[in-house]
Amino acid sequence: MTPSRALAVYDGSGIDGGLYTRVVGWADAAPHWLDQVIKVWSALGLGLFAVLMVLAWWRARGAGPAVMARVLASPLVVVVAYVVNSGFKSVVEEVRPCAQLGVRGTLEACPGAGDWSFPSNHTVIAFAAATALWFADRRLGAVAAVAAVLMGASRVWVGVHYPHDVLVGALVGILVAVPLALVAGRAAPLVGRARDGALRPLLGAGAVASAAGGRPSLETQRR
């Protein structure tokens, strides 16, 4: 695709191009070490959500079957959110702000023509993962939520997205993840049966009965 064709598609600079330019200016004036930390986080930070999912699985081994079902479904939730977002990208075809506004020297190299900006894939993945984790494990979900906000902000800081790309990306991730996470909990009977079979070492024993009354502990019930 030629540059003239790229500039013929959607131009999002009229929404918040001024704010984008201001943020990129802050990045340009920031200490080198801070820019490098944000650059690395923006490029590799999605790996943290995978780590949090593994931790959620480990913790869910001692929780009820609905919790484990939501944990196991969390990677699928992220994949669905990514696919939905890819559809939005292909429909809107918004030019990257660094290309549309001719910004040079962004922390992350400006993606080429045809690599659309709206909404932000990184942000969609981060918020979908955080939402899925929230329904499975509130503590890990809270950590993931903070990380998702930082991921979204970093995509503007490194110069490859408008703020509205990030805001809509967060909305897409949440809206896709919420119903899927709720539906995933209905697979609890399947997890319960699987725990009685060969998958017990992988899925864990589930809620541990208390010595006093044979009921799951209060902490397990809350999870």
C-alpha cells in the first residue's frame, strides 16, 4: 500500500491528536531510563498476564470447580477478544498516529502501512486477561487490572497509538471478557467430574473441607 493510499483511510487525529502529541512530547523530554523501562514493558509486558494466569491456575487447584473453569477459560477469552478486535481494525482502518501526524523518533518504530491503529491490540489483550482473571481470582485480577492500565498508557507513550485507541481497546476487552467469564463458570460440573479422573493432578482436589463441619473454608468460598 502506498503512503497516499494509507493517508486516504480513517484519520483519527481530529479526536485526540493534540493529546497524543503532548504525550509523545513528554516521552521525548523524560529521562532515558524511564523511556527504556516503558519501552520494554510495552513490548514484553503481555507476558505478565500469562504468568498471572499460571498463578491463577495454581491457586484454583484448591478452589471450587467454577473458579478452575474460569481460570482454564481465560486464555480462550483473550483469543476471542483479539479476534473481535481484529475485525474492528479491518473495518475502521485507522492510520497510526505516528504516520498520520508525521512524528519522528517515537520510542517504538512506527508500524508500516496496513498495520491499523484502532483499537489497540495490546490494550484489548491486557484488559480481556485482567477481566477474566478478576472473575477467577480477585487478588490476581486486581494486579492484572493495574498492569492493563499501564499497558494501555505505554502504547501512547511509545508513540504507536492515539489515546482513543487505548480507551476503546480497554472497552472491547472488558465487554468481550465479561460474558465469556460468566459463561465459563457454568462448566463447573465438567471440572468437578474431571477432578475425579485422570486430570486430578492437573486440576487439583478442589475446595478442602474444614475439620469442624466438613464445609469449604471461608476463604475458599470467597474465591
